[in-house]
Amino acid sequence: MQVNKESLEVKKDEKQTVSVYVTPTDFLPDAVYNILVVAFLDLMKVKGKSSEAELYQNCSDFDLDDDHLVSLGAVKIENRHALKLEISHLIDQDGNVVAEPHPSFCIEILDYLRDQLKTVYGTTEGIGYKLRVLCSACQPTQKPHLHDLEDCLKKKIRCGRKAMNTSRLKRLFSAESSESTDASSKTLQPVPPEKVYPDRLISESELNTFSGKLGADWKSFVRSLGLKDNEIFHACPVYSPEREKIFCCLLKWRDLEAGNATVKALVEKCTEHQIDVDVYEFLLE
């Protein structure tokens, strides 16, 4: 790979972009960038994207869907080497339409990044590396600095005497905010109140069909079924297609619940999460 003259910059995001920084707690191994490049190439194949990625030693672009571009590159911030992952919503060819990245896509990419880093470091976030975001509250004259992404998604962040506005990060990277956005943007089809949910054990075939219908926020849903992050991570090989990962997690849930893994239990969780009826309606037939 050749060096790209246009490296990613450490700068505040524009409306069509959102960025996450992979920062080491000790040092950043040179191999991490190359491993992540290979991982995102694999994701392109899984998503059926045939176009070639733009690969360079210091910055690479990945075409993962029709509306977004993911860029990964080496940067230096606070005098330390780091990696920047930038998610961009494509701009209209005339430059007239500028939209934010879609929350479901942002959550999918963040989850995928976390999974790959667990494989690289063999540990969880906070030991060896952290995922952080650029402070948006500091003045342009101040040196850029970072805050932990997880903190930004859970609580208010202070920068000196100012409070950092984290609402955008929560909207783009929080599964709960994404579900609220999706719910308000479309009319859900409620299950008729007279419908009685079948109380029989759910079959492997039904779980396979269900896994193909569940959307990008599937990890939030399987967590609600009682699966922990390490169980989700180890349920299926890392490079498996997304549908296979969902199916493996659902099988894990069925094994853990045993006699309680019923159609009724799954459908009730769907209604709690405001999952569209089209996803699970086949179970009620």
C-alpha cells in the first residue's frame, strides 16, 4: 500500500460525518491498522460490495452501503498515535443535500469495530485501548483533546466550565435513541389486541427466519433477552455474516431459557422494543 497524501485530520465533525478515535492506553501496535483494514474488507464482501476499496498505508476508504463511506486512518493527538474511524453520509453530487449518517449504520459500524478490537487485543475496551471522541466544547484556540465515548453516551461531560453537548453522539450511537428515531419516523403496525401469542417452544427454523428479518439494532434486542456482551461476542466466529451472528445468539438464548424459550416470550420482547410487526408476524400465523 502506498502512502495517501490526504490523511485524515483531527478536527470537529461536519454535519455529514461522525468520528471515533481508537486510542491506546500504552502504545498502538502498528499491526492494528492493517488488521482493521482486512476486517473492513471482509465486511464489504459480506455486504456484497464489489467496488474496490481505496487502500493506503495511512488512510483507507470502505464502501459499505449506498449512502455511507467509512474511512480509517492514522492520526496523532495529544502527542500520541491513534486511529480515526470516520463515518460519512455521501453528499449529493450538486452538494445541495447534506444529511447526517444514519444511526442504525453508525451503531452497526461501532459494534463491528468493538468486535474486531476485542479480537486484536484479546480483551475488552479500557484495557489496552479506549474508544474516544473529540471534545466539541473547547475553543478553537485550544489544543484538541478527547473524551471517552462510553461516558458521552451515559452522562454529561464537562470541559472546564462548559458542558459538552453529547446529544448528537447519543442520537447516532445509542441503540435506545436509534429505536426512538425509527419509531417516530414510521408508523408501526400494532398487533391486534385480541391476538393470543402461542405459548409453544420456538423452533430452530423459526429462529433462523426471525434472524433474517431483525434489523441493524439486533445487539440491543438480544441483550434484552438476557445475553451478556461476552456471550454475544463468543456466540459465533467474528467474521461470520451478520445474520449468522444473530442466529447464533438466538440459539444461545434458546439453550439458556430451555422450556421458557417460547414464541410468546420472543414476541413479547419484540413488542417491548417496538420491533415492527412485519419482523415477527409469521410466528403468529
